[in-house]
Amino acid sequence: MDMSLFKVLMDRLCNGSTVEMTHSVRTLLLTIFKERKFEEIKLPVEECYQNAGITKEQLNKYSESEFLQAFLMLSLTYPWKVWEFLEAAGYDLWCGNNGIITKKEFPPTFNINMLEALIRLCEEDICHETKNITKLAPLDLRFSDSEEPGREMINGLGEYRLRLKYPQVLSHKLKIIRYNWALVKIFNDNLTNAIPYINWTMCVNSIPENSVPLTISSYLSSARGLCLNYVKTCLQQAVLNKTAMPRERPPKVYFERLKIAKQLSMPSESKVKEENKKEKLLSESVFYNAYQQIKELDLTLLRPQKPHGSDPFLSFEIVFVGEHVVGEAGPYRQFFADVSAEIQPSAASMAYTDTRSSALHLLYPTPNTKNKAGEGQDKYTFTPSAKSTTDLLLYEFLGILMGCCIRTGVRLSLNLPAIIWKQIVGQPVAIEDLDGIDASITKMIRYLADGNYSPAVFNESFTECFTTLLSDESIVELMPNGGEIPVTYENKGKYAELLLKARLTESSTQCKAVRKGISLIVPVALLNFMTYQEIESLVCGRSVVDISLLKRKTRYASELNENSERIKLFWEVLSEFNEMDKLRFIKFCWGQERLPANDEEYERRQVRFMIKPAVRKGGNEDGALPKADTCFFNFELPNYRSKAIMKDRILLAIHMDNVSMNAEQNSAAGNIPAPIPDEEQSYSHFI
């Protein structure tokens, strides 16, 4: 055993003494002796126990002092054996009776929501989304000592923040938390072995009360949040590898971005004269052009086998006609970034594609986004009225692209609400999900259910009929001739019920089309096993740049290292950027805004960020702009004289080069700083 660990165990037992144990350990051993708990413990037949006189037969003959002396002798040579004995009796390293549960005391079992919260606590906050979750035993969960009762920290983490984040879980005693974590571990151990024998193609959104589903997959799909992320990741990778198809080369998709950029720069008056403006706008759309080409392909070709080494992992190859592009990975990521900017323009993308977005008609700002009220004020939902054959085929194609994201690790920068993701993976939706897109309508539904008003007051103040306004401001009737049926005090309950159902399912047709598209690239069984948070992470990544994670995954070339003055200034500058500029920087370097979510994903996708010194002839580098190689996630950083100059140069580069080649348009709009005269305009989309 490692001597440092030996010393820790000895200090816990004897605090450096060789003649007696600490007061807390003596107290535990005397409790075990008096309550005869050692009779319930199965002692292993080992020589060290026998030499110390610790066997069932001998322990029953000992007095208190002899019992303590036997364990003192064992602790001097085999301290870990004493701790194994104490753990078997239900005590942990901190001498807390928070381990084994006796038959007389079964702690309460958490409901599914609380178990899912416990899993998030352990996966995200304690193990930081790493494989260490598989080694986190119930006894590893602990509350640290605190002078204030009820103010302990769990596993040394900030108590106040976690108690706000997981109030229901951390309000329980440690023994109860450990017991439920043990249940989660046992469930996952058994599930891992059972997964190959379960038909996951069947899915039930929710199990009605007093009903008995006939398949185990129905039970498990409703409890999918209880499966640890590491178990799911291993399953997903195994399934994706098994369903990948060999191919000689990826299919190619062609785009004339220079031509499209020229068309977009035409005066708006000339566009108005077009006979069919929507068709023209669609013809200028990257998304629609890709749809027209990919719909003719054998979609099994979009399920590539994972390449070896540093070869790019692509469902299809993007060719930008007329552009000098070296490499395949950069254009591939740029395509998904362009598509994201088209169907959902964002401030970070600086995309001048509002007209094309309207022509596509796929996403629509949620009422909360438009009204700047409630939660999710940056979310977009599927357009409820977009139900034509063409619309549904485009939604299906969006699903195909999402499937490519899941398979190859590329990301779409979309801000879709939980109510959309839940329907895609088949999880139930409720009024809380509607609150995430339209706080005003849920407020009205709760008002109708409250009933704390008289019939006369209600009938006088409430003048609605059985119709409702959907997220895209289209109007639907909640029942036949609903526009002619007024809502009264007597029928308000029926109105609230129909209103809630209509709003929860307003985009269900579009969600089914997207789900169908994903299932053409990824087996539908995987969707039935995912939670809405997991598929959002796989398709869209995370919209916040984790600087500390990126820093851990950064490598340095040539004479640069983490202690170089230039590198220190760089990390200071990047940390000072607002979130939008951080996203612009990532897109400048990598061709997309979203980074891998955690260390495991970086390793699985073999992603690293490389910073190289700029290669420049001449002494002064202050006039040079940084360069990026998006195919390999490389960033070339000149040696600027000051932090201020470095910040200015990086901001100038990422604003000019972030979305399109039409940097002049961005500059004319006043969205970027004016360039310094005679500076080197040596930036590029791809190297």
C-alpha cells in the first residue's frame, strides 16, 4: 500500500498513537461490541484477522478491553482491514453511521424526478461528467464538517449553490442520499447487462395512472433519465459503430457561395420585381440547396464508419465552388454553421439571412422571445402552421442533419426549447414546458384553474372564444365552430383543457417529421433511450464557452507554452470577451460555435485546440491579424506588444471573418471596428 494512504488510515484510527485508538473509533467499536453487530458481519478467512485474534469464535469470548486491543493490534499493520470491518458494520471513513442499511430501517426511496436530480449532482457537480462516475460509491458521498448545523458542504463543493440547485435532494440526511445513490448504481449495473435483450424501438411517452404496460421498454423509456450518461454513451457508440456503412468516399455537396453572396448584395428593389420571390430566396439558401442534392442520395452513405487517426469524420463532403479551401473538416463544420444562421439568425452569427429564414419558415421566435418575458427569451420553436408537404420534407431534412450531428460530432447552433426536444425523443410534455415558450398563456391557464372569482366577474372580464393564438400568431379553433362559442364560467374548465392540449402539441407534426429524419441516420431505438437534454447536447452542444475546459484541451506549438507571456495575455483577453464574442472566436478558429461539452467528448472526438506563433517577416507584428485553420482547430497568434493591441486585433479578425466572405457588408453596417491603415489583411476562412 502507498505509504501516504497508510498514514492517512493510521491517523484516522490512532492519530499517531500506538497504544490506543481515537475516541470516535473507540466509540464505534464499543457500539459494535455491545450491540453484537459483529455477529452479522461476514469476516473473510484471512491470516491477518486470525493473527490479530479477530474471528467470530474469539470475538464472542472477548471483554470490551480485549475487543479493543485486538483491533488496535490489527490497525498497526493492516489499518485498511479495520476500515473494511467498520464499513461492513455500516460506518464510513468519517465515522458516520451512513453506510449499511439494516432490515429494521429502510430509508425512503426518491421519486424519479429526485433520482434524476441526484444523478445530475453526482455526474455534473461531483464527477464533472467524467468516467469517475463509475467509481463513485455511496460511501464516497459525504457532508463536510460545519460549525452551523444544516450548512455542511457535500464532497467539498459550494454548499449554498448546490442547495439552491438540488433543494429536494440535499434536504435529506446523508444516509438517505447514499441509499438512493446505491439504488441508482445497482439499477445501472443490471441495465448494462440487460440492454442487448430489450426492444428499444417501442416507446411510451408516459405511463397512465393505474395502467400496466406490456413491455419492459415502456417502463424503461419512461425512466430513461435514471441511466447514467457514461452507460448511455458507451451504448450509443456501440450502436453507431454497428450501424455504420462502409463506403469508398463521402458523397459531395456543392455550393456556389460567391454567387449567392453576389445575389444577396443586389439592391432590394430589384428583388421585389421577381415574380416568385420565395422561390428565388429558397434558391439562394444553403439549407434548401443541400436538401435538393442530398434527397437524391442513398442515405445509408451518410452513416460513415469512424475513421482512424486524424482523418475527418464526415457524413458528406462540402465543396465551396470557386473558393480556395484546403481540407474537408473545416468546410463541413462551416456548412452546419451556415445552415444554423439561415434557419435561426443570431447575434453571434451576424448573418444577413433574415429573408431566407422567412422563406424557409422552419423556426419562429417563441412568444417569450418576442415579448422578452418569462424563461427562454432566446428560444425558437418549430412554426406550427408550416404543415405543407414541402415544409414537412424540409423538417425531415433538418432531422437528417441532426442525425449527422449525432453520428459525426458536428453541431447545429439552434436554440430550441425543451418542449421541442421532448417530443423528438418521445418524452411527455407538461404545462411547465409550455411555460418555457409562452409564460402569458400558462398564467391564463392557471388563472382559469384557480377559480377564485365569482361567475359574474368572470363572465364580465373574460371575453375569449374557443380559439387560440399559436406561437407563430396563427389562429386555430379548439373545437368545431370554436370561434362562435364564448368561454363562460361554466365551460372554462373545458376551455383550459383544450387550450393546454392545443398549445402543447402545436408543433407535434413538425417534431414527428424531424424525428423521422433523425431515424434515417440514427436508429430510432437510441432516441427512445435519450433524454431531451442529451439529444440537445448531441445535436447543438452547449451555447456557453467553458474557458477552463478549453484551456485544458489546448496544445502549444514551437516555442510557445502555457507560461509564455503571449499565451497568458491571450487567455486573459479571451476570458474578458462577452459570450457572443467567445462564440465568434470559436467559430473563427473551428468553423462552428459549439465546443465539445466535457473532457470525455474531447477525447472521444479527438479534438484539441492548437495555438501557434505567427510566421511573419519583419519585426513589428502589431499590424497583423491572427489566422485560423478551421480544419484542424489551429489558431496562429502574432506576438503583439500589449494586451490592448491583442484584444483589438482578435476582435477585428473574428468580426470580419465570422460568418460570410462578405466582410465588406459587415464593415459597412458598422458591426466591426474600422481597420488600421496599412495593416496586413491576412485572415481566412480556411487555410
